[in-house]
Amino acid sequence: MRLYSMPTSGNSYKVRLLLALLGQRADLIDVEYGWESLAQAKAEGKMPFGKAPVLELDDGTLLPESNAILFWLGRETRFVPGDALDQAQMLSWMFWEQNQHEGVIAVRAALLNYPHRRAQATPERLAELLESGNALLQIMEDHLATRDWLVGADASLADICLYAYTHTADTRGGFDLSPFPALRAWLGRVKALPGYIGLDD
Ligand SMILES: N[C@@H](CCC(=O)N[C@@H](CS)C(=O)NCC(=O)O)C(=O)O
């Protein structure tokens, strides 16, 4: 397998993290903003939706979308619960991550860290994202106040998926995580999973 992966991106990191947790290997093609490799991967048709990550299977099939890749790699592993309702709830969190969490938590980090996004980092936009991001983090905090993992009794793809941008919400996104103790404890539990790697590993 080959993974077209952006080193600084949480969407790519979540796939690298799952591969590490599963002890699976893939050839990594690093495609970063401004790098020739990103333009080349696009020109070669390796990015059907124009975005990383993309997993290229051994038969050449291209699988885009981080959470679809998690689902593919995670099938029949400990990270997909056996119960059908647990599976559906895992998907609820994964859809929520893409349609609400990522568009706020990851976007604030992108505006603060990527030079090509800096023009959009107006004080108003940053304040707006801070307020909506805190509301999203509070949803996770409330849920995790009474449980160790987002779904069921063990770590699932939902935890891996949401860990990616949440664990750098403070360092890259400028969020204060001190009001979210249950969320911080959950970040620690993900980090303690055997095989864990960090964003820069
Ligand atoms: N929904 C997609 C989002 C992927 C995405 O936005 N990737 C960005 C980096 S985080 C990207 O590849 N950008 C390259 C570009 O726009 O040229 C996923 O989860 O995989």
C-alpha cells in the first residue's frame, strides 16, 4: 500500500496513527502544501478529490477521504466494535468530526499555522472559531465525563479520528484545554495505546 500523506495534516495523521496502532506498513509519499510532490501527485491523478490523504492499494485502487481509509484499514480489527449500534454510533462521531469539528478546530489551526491561510486569520474570524470550537469541545467533554471512550467500552475508529485535530487544538489552534478535564484524560488514554505515534513521528 501507498499512503499519500500530508505531514502537518490531522486528516493524514489519523491514518498514519491507525496504521501504527495496527502494526501495518505502507509506503508514505509526503505531500505538503507548497511541495512539488503535492502538485505531482495531483498531476498523476493520485488524488481523485484533490486532497490528502489517499490510500493506493496494491492493485492501484485509489481510496480518498481520511475516514473512509480508517474504515477500510480498521475493518475486522479491535477498532471497529462488533455490535451494529456501536458501529453506527462510531460513524456518527466520524461524520460529526468531518462536518462540524474539523471545519472549526482544524481550520483555526490552519489559519494560525499555514502562511497561505494567514490572510484569512482576521481577529473576527479567529474569535468566531474560538467560540464555536469551545462549544464543540464541550460536547466531547460532556460525553467523555461518564465514559473512557467515545463509543462502547474500548477505543474505536471514532477515538482515532477525533484525536487527530483535538490533541493539537491547544498547541496549534490556540484553544485553552484546561476547562476540559475529561477530554484531556481521554487524550492521555489514546496516547497510551500500544503502538501510538505522534503527529511528527
Ligand atoms: N475530507 C477530507 C479532507 C482532506 C483535506 O482537506 N486535505 C487537505 C489537507 S488537511 C489537503 O490535502 N489539501 C491540499 C490542497 O488543497 O491542495 C479528508 O478527511 O480526507
